[in-house]
Amino acid sequence: MIWILLAGILVGLALSGLYKHFVTDRIMDGGNGMENPDAAFLLDGDHTYVDNSALWPVLEGTWESEDGRWQASIGEEDGLTLRLDGETVLETPLDFTYIPRKKIQDTGLMLDNRVLQKADGTEWGKILDVYHCAGAGEDSGRLELTVDWSEAADKVVELQKVEE
């Protein structure tokens, strides 16, 4: 009876070792075994996706709303400067994690400061959400801001890149 128990334990250990070798070490880690083409992109040193530098040339420049009231200037060193009716209402560093997808690329932008202020320091509103969105075949895409401000609640402002 004890021999059957020992044989069962030995078979269990052998099977778990084979599972670890073939499944865990080869397939799941994307190593030299089977490879999943839809696997996540490689991470760089600060645990963000390696293609962040691919989006800076797209983001950098001047963006403007269709009615011309909102303008944004984006630079890798300067961050985001947002103007409403020609008055600067926000200057803040800008950060993001670019995750390329197959059809639609939607990248959330992270702002250190989201409060919109007039030149005299009075609060005008707040940015609730900001992201860059581009469909397949779009060059610059668009910036979309969700803004809560005194003139309208939760208004979505769409900005297009101004060609220089």
C-alpha cells in the first residue's frame, strides 16, 4: 500500500516538473518556446512601454479647437500649455504611457495640475480627462479634453493639430 502512495507522489512530482518546464517556462513567459503574437509589449527600465518616444513627435506642436477658442501647445520639455480665448489657463508637465494597438490608438495623458486658472489666480474650472486618440490611417489624430468649467458642465473639447 505504501508503495502505491510513493509511486503516486513520484508521478505527481514528475508531472508538475514537466508542466513547469513546458508550460510555465516556455509558453507563458514568451521565451524561446511558443510565442503569442498578441502578447504585451516589452517594458523599459521604468516599467512603461518602450514606444513612448514614438508618440512625442505626434504630440509636439500646436493644437486648436474647431471654433478657435481653445489652443494647446505641447512640448517634451515644456509639457502642456492650454489657452482659452487667448488667455493661458494651464501650464503643467505632461506624461503618458503609449500603448500601440492595432486599430485605434487611445493614449491617456497624465497632468500634474488639472485646475484651470485665470491670470489673476481665480479658478475657472478643471480638466477631468485628457487623451490623444488616433484611428488607423490618421496622422496626428486629435486631443480630447473633458472639462468642467463655469460655462458648461463636463464639456468635451476636441483639438486638431495645426500644421506649421
